[in-house]
Amino acid sequence: MTSMPKENNITVVGTGYVGLAISVMLSQSNKVTAVDIVQAKVDKINSLEPAIQDDYIQRYMSEAREGKRSLNISATTNIENACGDADFIIIATPTDYDPENNYFDCSTVEDTLKKIKELTRDRENKPVIVIKSTIPVGYTESIRAKLDMDNIIFSPEFLRETTALCDCLNPARIVIGCDKDSEASAHAFAELVSSVIENNSDVLYMSFSEAEATKLFANTYLALRVSFFNELDTYAETKELNSGNIINAVCKDPRIGDFYNNPSFGFGGYCLPKDTKQLLANYETIPEKLIKAITESNQTRKSFIADQIMKKACEHCGSGSPVIGIFRLTMKTNSDNFRESSILDIIKHLKDKGAEVIIYEPNLEDGTAYLDSEIVNDPVKFKKRSVCIVANRYDPLLEDVKDKVYSRDIYHQG
């Protein structure tokens, strides 16, 4: 007779895309306490309401509210109440890139680890502490030594915005960084994750620094791919070629594949910009040309796009001070996140060129301002006032004014 897996007490610190997705996934067969400093997010989780835009999380929480699914999850702003009896503590706090120091700001991770050390000091059996936050190469080893905590391991996530829980449940691989002293912790965490995922992903054990490098190189490669197809699109637009035809033919080659190939205004979001910059900083004195070129390519693309928008806008209004409408600040369709969105730099470029910018963004309050630009969330007023409408991703709402729309979305250009 097969024994039932043990129900673990799990604490997850941070409830962004990574933290909330992991919390929901593990709470199906474990007791999960999520910790966040924002009371509104805590209240939503306790009401089984998603604090982020994600179809799977929405569905799982909705089913739990209706009694159709069991999720043993609660949330708190008080980390002291969450760590006392935890078997696993997962850290998923943000690590934004600090351009002045050319380094991730890992202060939230370190502060959390210090609190955990104090809160678990008297425990005979220490919890397994898993860092999920994206960190520089060498950080796990250095923080273990600095805080004298040998129960810390590192396991990166490779999640997409808006599909974080789906990606958690169906990982392409599980990467765990450990050493000989933490092998038991690493295997325990692998067993925990393997017990709840929906596929049979390989578990790849490696050193702390190798796991950290894997995360940075994976995201930098994706940034490289985005940049490649953006530069292809720049060439095609300049030469008046159909970039969709070229991309379709290029990607039929199985060595290249049909993914991450829809031109955009530049890569952005939570991970790609900061991870690419951090990898570049990690090179320091190591010879390289490509990594730096990726970040420079992204800036070049944004500048080119702004020039093309101004050209189209001035053709419509015949003046150098057109009213340009920005349709959504978000990076992706069905997303509610516009942190580090490429469109934000586009707006700055347009304003520097003398354009008046108005923004349609339902996640912001109508009539307020963002980046010194008016929020106009009445679609009729927005479309009427805009001589040119900029859409990183096309939307059926724009169908009646598609002659005004500037978008490089080859799959949905109207």
C-alpha cells in the first residue's frame, strides 16, 4: 500500500507572479502561508481572489471559493506568524536592477533571510530555505557564508507573465543549486515540487552559481531572440517588405522554431531587461560583445519605433505637434502589468519630439495623468482625439479606426 505524501507547512515570502503561483500550486496538498507587506494583496488572497492577472490562478481560486477545489492557503503581513513551524520557506521577493551599482538590489532577500534566521534560531530541525528571487551569480554562496546559514538553496523559476501557474505546474525542467552540505535539502525540495506538478520534468542539480547563471542566460537568450526579430522587422518596415512573410518562412526551419518571434516595440517586463543587464554586469572583465549588443539593440528599436510613429502621426495631421494615443501600457494581451514596459520609453521619446500623448489604460483612473500624459478611458473620446493610435498588441476595439493604428503585431494588425 502506497503511503500518502506528507502535508508540509510552507511559507512563501512575496506574492508577485512567482510567489503567488507557487503558493497556489503547493497549497493543493500542503498548508501554505503567503507573506506580503501589502495588506490589500493579503486580503485578496485570504478571500481567494487573485492579486495578479493569471487565468489559471483565477480559475483555481474561483473553484476553491465554490468548494470545487481544495486550496489550503492563507496570507499575512506578519512574517513572525508564518515561519515558526515551516518545513520549507520560499523567498520570492523582488530584486530590481540598480543601475548605479550595476547589480541587483538583493536587500529584500537578505532582510528576509535575517528575519528567518532569528525566527528559527531555536529550532532543532531547520527549515529548507529556497531562494526563488532572481539574483546575481555567486549570491547564494556568499549570503550563506555571510549569515552562516547552510540551509539555503537556490531554485530559479522560468515563468511567463499571465501564465505563471500553468508554467509552475508544467515546468520544462526543475533547476536546483546546492552543494554537498545541502544535498538533502535539495532532494527534499525536488520531491515536494515533483509531488504537485502535472508532468515528469527532469530535476537538474548543479552548483549554486551554475543555477544562478542558468536563469540569467535563459532570459538573456530570450531577450536576444526578441531583439533579433525586432531588428528583422525594422529592416522589413524600412524596405517596405512584409515582415510576417519573412518571419513565417524563417521560423519554418525546425532549428529556429515558431516562437518568441512576434515583433514588438522592444523587450520589457519583470525579467528580461534586468536579467540581461545583470548578466552583462557579471561579465565584468570577461571578453564579450553580444550581451552588451542586446541591451543596445533594445534602445535602438525603441528610438526607431518612436520615429515611425511620429512619421505616421504627422502624415495624418500635417503638423509637428500631433495628439498621439497610446492604447494600453501593458506588455502583453490580458496583462495588468506595465512595469518596465517598452511603451513607457516610447512615450518619453514621443514627448521629446513634441507630441501630445494621451493614454487609454483601464488599470489607471480616467482623467488622471501618467508620465505627464492624460488618461482617457472613454474609447470613443480616445479614438476621436488621437490622430495616431499606438498599440504594441492589436485589439478588436481598434477595428473601426485601424487606419489610425500603428502596431508591429504581425499576427493581429487588423
